[in-house]
Amino acid sequence: MPERPYTYYDFTLSLCPQCLRRIDAKIVFENNHVFMLKNCPEHGFSKVLIATDVEYYKNIRNYNKPSEIPLKFNTTTHYGCPYDCGLCADHEQHSCLTVVEITDRCNLTCPTCYAMSSPHYGRHRTVEEVEKMLDIIVANEGQPDVVQISGGEPTIHPDFFAILDIAKQKPIKHLMVNTNGIRIAKDKAFAERLAAYMPDFEVYLQFDSFKPEALQTLRGKDLTDIRLQALEHLNELNLSTTLVVTLQKGLNDDEIGKIIEFAVQQRCVRGVTFQPVQIAGRLEHFNPATDRITLTDVRQKILGQTSIFQANDIIPVPCNPDALAMGYALKLGGQIFPMTRYIDPAHLLNNSRNTIVYEQDEQLHQHMLKIFSTGISVDRVESNFKELLCCLPQIHAPGLSYDNLFRIIIMRFIDAWDFDVRAIKKSCVHIVSKDGRMIPFETMNLLYRDEKEAHAKQLQKEREAVLL
Ligand code: SF4
């Protein structure tokens, strides 16, 4: 009998990348790659690469854990996912990380910007508006795990520190500032003022490349010196920092290993987050047919470009396993000791919050003994890792502090090309909108941001007509 060129694996709902109407989609395997096949009645057929590793893709489902939901939902489920975001009652994960955009404006005009920011775009939110947004997060979450003050570029907001003061008074477990680093690099006193918000405070620093030409393409400017100057200030202050790398195929994906190895040597750096470009907003110099990079692609490059992590060290994050992968390690004396390999996915089915307790795990215990036998003394007794970030494993490691943490995160925000309704319901990075909804990062940039909302309303109208 004739055969298809692929193995059929699954069925889901996706979006047409052009009109954003919801359409049927098949997931198929072909040549150890995973593709999504879909057909829009108006815009035709598309075949989209969604993973470069069939085994990893299949294994994602083993990392699902019971969904944690927010204390309240802000919208009802009516039009069908993803046209009800708010979060609607059908969503399957609370806000592990919530983004508060305190300004639309930025001191850069990056050719790659999902928020379309620039020095003159939109406006700053007032302090009252920001406080209202923070209160909405608290109402939804009780004690939000991570809140990220973002923009635009938040450090140019005239009331930036007043906003941080207010945020610090809220019951937020971990506060972050998402920045391009220009202000931190140019103004040491500004960095010192930031450091006063420690502990439970972190800088989420853009750090895309060491190559001037790649920075020019992504940021419209060679920011090499700015990035290094910012890091110098942050290192001096030991201000907890995550390096954030926006990844574009063929541009900076050859630097993944180099960036990790550099990050390990930085006193202030607690990890690196790799974010493949999401096709949304302003996206110049980008061809969706050739420039998209998948989560598994990034994972393979991490494993290929550095020997720090092995395959079982970079695993799906249980909150949102389609979009997030993590490698979690201890940093002791400039050396890295991977920990994620000790997570047993079998535990996840019953435990919503996975815990590694090294004293009770023989294998891990031996690993820790090996670490301590290196002669590195661990004499700081600060807060331990337990309860640090909800979507990451909780490690009970007395005597170690946040300074001893090093994590790799791959955060692949799906876009209209690889959109999967099954996966989006587990989205756990949300943006609090100007009108008080909590919207998944992915759908915000596709459907709900600024002028896009008019199109979303049109799609809702069409859905209403079908539902009647
Ligand atoms: S993505 Fe979540 S919040 Fe949005 S419509 Fe779907 S289930 Fe509802």
C-alpha cells in the first residue's frame, strides 16, 4: 500500500499565521523532526518545523504535573482558546512569572521587539496604574512567585524607584527588573541603588551576543561595551543577574556555549535564559521560513557547544513543558555541578511541586559528597533554595545560598506558526494588561497587544457567529 512520508502522532488546534483564525493541525514525525501540518481555508497549507528531536518531544508529556491554578480567573471561557485570555477558567497553569510593563518607551529601537517600543512609542504608566496592576497580580496569585518589572525599558521611567518601593511592599517572593543594561552600565550610582533591593531581587539583563554585527542586527546598535560595563557594576555589587539571550538562527546560535561558559565565571550571574525570537511585533531581518529556531534545536546546541551539561541535565519544566526546558546546577568555586538529572519524572504525576532533598537520595547524596570533597568550603548560611521559584525544582540544601545557583532556561514562546492550543493552556509567563487581565505572554503578542486587539475582537465576532 502507498505510505505517507511521515508518521502521524497527534492532532491539535493551531492558528493560521496570516489571519490568526483557529484551524486544525496534525503533528507528524519525519526524519527525526517534528512538524505541524495545517491548512487555512483562505491562506492555504503550511508545514512548520516544531522540534528537531522526536524523543525529547515525546518525553515532554512525561513531565506534566497537576495544574496549579490562580486564586481567581478574570475572564470566562466563551469564544474558545485563544480568544478568551484573561486568564479564562479553562487555563491550566497559574502565573509562575508575571510581567508588568511600566512603560511602552525605550532608549533603544531594536529591530527585534515584540512590544514595538521606541523612545517615542506610547507612554509611561502612572505610579497609580502600576500599583493597580501589582494589586491585580496579588489578587490572582496571593503571593506571586516572580514578578518582572518590564517595558519598554523600565529604568527610563521617571518614577522607577517609587515603583520598585511599592512592588517591594507587596507579598511578591522574587522581584526582577528586565533591562537592556544601558542605565546600569552608565550610572554606577543607579546600580548601587538597585542593589539595595536585594535579597529576592534580580536583574534580567539582555545579553545577546559578543559579536558587534549580531547586536547591530538584533538591537540596532553595537552594545558590546555597554553589556560588559553593566556586568562589571553588577559583579562588584554581586547583584543577582540572569543573562537573557534573544536567539536567532544563523546570527548568534553559534555563541550559546561561549555565553554559558562566560556566565559561569561571573560572580553575579545566577543563570542564562535563551529565548528564541517569537514571530511577533517588530521583527526586521527575519525570514520565518529559515530563521525560526526550536527549543530542541537550542537544547542540542547547548549540549554540542559546551561540556558542562549532559543530555539528562536539560529537561522539560513541569509547569509548561512544551515551552520551557531547564538545566539546574550548583555553582561552587567557579565549578558547575548539574542537579536536574536527579529529577524523577515519575514523582511529578503526584507532586505539583517537585522537591529534591539530597539527604534522602543516595545518588544525589554521593554527588554532594563529591562536591564537598573538592575542599570547597560552604560557609554562607543564607536562605536555601527551597521555595525559590515555583516552576523549578525545590532543592533543600542547607548552607548554600542563591549565589550557589546556576540555571539554564530555554524559553520558547510559541507564535502563530507553531501555535498549539494544547500547549498554550499551560503557559505560565503572563503579562498583566493595561485593563487588568492576565494574558499569556504568547497570546498577548499575537492577539491582545495594543492595535492587535481590534483584530482579536473581529475574530471573537466570527466565533460568536459560529457559536450561535
Ligand atoms: S490561552 Fe489560556 S487564558 Fe487564553 S483562552 Fe486559552 S485557556 Fe483561556
